[in-house]
Amino acid sequence: MPSTEVILTDNVPGLGAEADVVKVRRGYARNYLLPRGKAYEVTPAALRQLDNLKKKRAEREARELNEAEELSRRIGKLRVTFTLATGETGKAFGSITAQDIVTRLKNEIGHEFDRHKIVLERPIKDTGEHEVAIKLHHDVTAEFKFNVKSAEEPRERAAEAQPTGEQVEKKHRSFFRRRKEEKKEQE
């Protein structure tokens, strides 16, 4: 298969970053990379411009690293509590997934995350304190700590405030049956 060498001007996933000299198939270079401005052919003049591309790449990587470190500090300071619906025995009905964590972080911090960057072996189904790693950059990993509480605690308080015996029975009966009973009591 015929191939050609090109110099990348942009980050191309699976191929390389800017200022990389890569060998690709001619058709890929001719039909995709060159028309979109993502690369140009290797010539003596292009090799002289390679230094400018390397400077541009170094600046971009330094900026991304600083942003990732700042975001890591903000995530490290953040303390969040998730509520999880549990039964009387403490068994969870649902779970906390990577998408739930992404949604909560977006609401709290205001930064968009990819759910695939959250290192979560399995969904969280138990209460307590948990720690999850988030890959922000190939050199920066943030540790996100959060609590998971049961949603049963507020229900127990609500159960204490419920009406007693007779009122509860009337509430659970159908509308027509209650009406018949009320008529009998009036007679």
C-alpha cells in the first residue's frame, strides 16, 4: 500500500498531536487530512515551520495541564452528599453511576466532564463515604470524595407525624366504601 509522510497541524485522535510527522496512506491524507487543514505534506520548507508547531503544542499542553490541576483542586475541596433509596433492611433499590456523578459535578462546579473519565469499577449501592478517581489529564487524576445517605431517614420522621389508627384505616379504604360507612353511622 502506498503511503506518504505528513506533518499534523491539529490533534488527530488515534494518529498524533500537532507537530508530529506521521506516515499515513495517501488516500487518507489526500481525502481527509489535507482538505481539512489538519496536516500538510513534508517538504523542506514545511520542516522549517515545524519549530512553530512545536511551540504551539507546548503552549497548549501547558495550558491544559494548568486547567486540569486547577480543576483537580476544586474537586478535592468539594464535599457532596447523594441520597439513595433503600428498603427497611438497608438494601439499595437504585445505585449511583458515573453519569450521576458527572451530572452532580456539572451542577456543583459548572464544568462538563466525560463519564468515561470517572474510574468506577461498579455502580455504588451502599451508604457511607466513597472516593472515586477522575482522570482529568494524562498526568492529573483528581480524587472525588462524597457521602451516600439513605433516603429512609426522612420517612421515619414522617411516619411519627402520621395520624393514628382509625384515621389511617379510613384513608386506605375506597371512596365508595367510606361513603357507605358514613351513611350507616348517620342513621
